[in-house]
Amino acid sequence: MLASPPMPAPKLDRALVLHVAKLSSLSLSVAEADRFAGELARIVAYVEQLDGVDTSDVAATAHVQLDRMPLRDDTLQPCLSHEDALAQAPQVEGGGFAVPTFVE
């Protein structure tokens, strides 16, 4: 299997940081954007060092081995009754908790 050539990293400058900030609904000053651009560029440069690591003898994996992680048994535990839970609710509607609409 042939390895793909590494993709060129985007230029991490003030314009890119401000664009991502806008997409994220964040307000950044020019000074903050410049600082983050420099920090991100250093992070990307550090990660690019991994391109130099020889992984030819490493088998490809699709995921980590989660089947070896200890999981607790899924057993029933004592809990509040439906009535007790709703008794503490500020508003009840249709046999459940009434909450304000937040999606139009």
C-alpha cells in the first residue's frame, strides 16, 4: 500500500484564526488572534515531526482495543419513583418535566 504524501498545512495566520473564531462565535482582539496564530503554528510544527517517524512495521488499526476495558455490570439500582421525581419539578406537563422551548 502506498502512503499518501502529507497534506500541506494551512497557513496559520491572523485571518485564519479570526475566521475560525467567527465560526465559533468567539470575539478575539487582533492581539489575541496574532498570539493564537503563533501558538497554533508551533503546535502544528510539533505534530509535523510525526511525519518523520518510521511506522512501516506498525500494523494499521481502526480503533483502540475497547474490548479490554473493564466495564461494570449493568444492574438495576434503587432510584426515585416517577412520582417522587416529578414532585420536585417546578412545572409538570403530560406526565413529565415541563421545560422552556429552546428550538424553534
